[in-house]
Amino acid sequence: MEFASPFSSETYEAVPRVEIPDDLGLRAVCLDIDDTLVDFSAAGRRALAAMIGRDDMWPVWERLTELHVARVVADRLDYASMHRQRTKSFLDELGVAVSDEDAARFERRRAALVQCHWDVYGDVLPCLEWLRAAGIALAAVTNASGAHQRKKLDTLGLSRYFGHVAIAGEVGAAKPDPLIFHSACAALGCDPAEAVHVGDKLEADAAGAVRAGLGGVWLDRHGRCESDRDTDVQVISGLDELPSVLVADLGRAGVPVPR
Ligand SMILES: [Mg+2]
């Protein structure tokens, strides 16, 4: 199949050479954003290290982020308050007590630094081009804040690929809640059984999608594959492997097929 590519010849060569079948049997693909499309952890880690002068506190930041995002999804916090409270909790663990104003200033500076380091993985654009050429509708499905994620997709030139962006705070449910997967499918006009979701979190993304009736693909970029993993979940180590998995294992069946 031929289609125009806006990318360099080098990138174009990386387009997966998987022939698109006539009967793919798949109408939509949902993709997580952070650490699936965008190397978010690296950007966040570098920004945090620059702010505090040490590189060993990222796991603490991640843990506090999960806790505070859960409070946003439960409708107990808005995102601005969440960002401020997360920063205060984090600095408290470092033994530093700060005012609300100082926490807000820290967060603004940190967020600006993170944006400086946003980067799209090299396998993303070729994969999105293949999916678009296959006529598959795309949704981004994220647990982070809407304004932030839409700006990220815009800034990185990814918005044009997505027919819908499902935001946990707007839907009122976060992955792995089936509701957010079903809302994305409804927005794209397909049934869950006609869709696949791909993301870097085994439980929240891949296993959650399978329980919601979609196909689930775990993007295991760092080779963490667990031997006792959910057998209904497909595992790939890069998005360059996604087309072959969709064609071989998930597409025609329209439902998850164990390997
Ligand atoms: Mg992610």
C-alpha cells in the first residue's frame, strides 16, 4: 500500500512492513499516552532531578502521583489542587515543609522543565501511519489531566491522528475502570469487541482493557514480562510490533486470543 509520508525517508523506512488485510476485523485502537507514545518518565525524572539536585526520588514521586490522581478521579480534588498537594507531600518526604504558594511555584517550574524534555518514541509515528492507512479509528486514553494531555499531543504533532481523547478526570473513571474504555469506544462508534487498547501498564492498560471486553496489548518497553501474566494479554516490546499482532492475533477474531 502506498501513502504519502510527511516524515524523513529514514523514518518512512521504519513503517512496519505488514500488509493490511481486507478483513482486519478491527475498527479502533486506543492508545495510552505517557510512556506509550511519549517518553514521559524520562522527562519527569530529569525535571525532578534538576529541581532537587538528586536522581533517586522518582519512585516516590510516581507513588504520590498515583495516590493523588486517584483523588482527582474520585472527584475529591481538582488538578491544580492535586499538583500543589502532591508537591507538598513529596517535599514533606524530603523533610522540607513549604507553603501552598511555594508548592505552586515549585510545580510550575517543574512542569516547565518536563515540557522541555517531552519526546515521542521513535516507533510511534510509523505505527500511527500504519494504523491510519489501515483505516482504523484511534483514541488516546489517559489518566492524566485533559488540558495537559491535549497540549502535549498538540505540541508533539500527534493530535491529528486521534479522533477522540478520553480523559479520566472528564469521564469520571480512570483506567482500569471499564467505563473509560467503553466511553472511548462509544466516541469512536464501535463496540469494545471491535477495539484494542495498548499501553505500558500491565494492569491499568492491558488487563483492564481485556476485562472491559477489548483486546489488550501490554507495551513492555523495558522487558519486564512476568511469567504469571494474564494470558489474555498480548505483549509487545515496541510499537513496531503492533501491526503484526493486530493482524495475526487480534484483528480477525475481534476478541482477545491467548497466545
Ligand atoms: Mg502510561
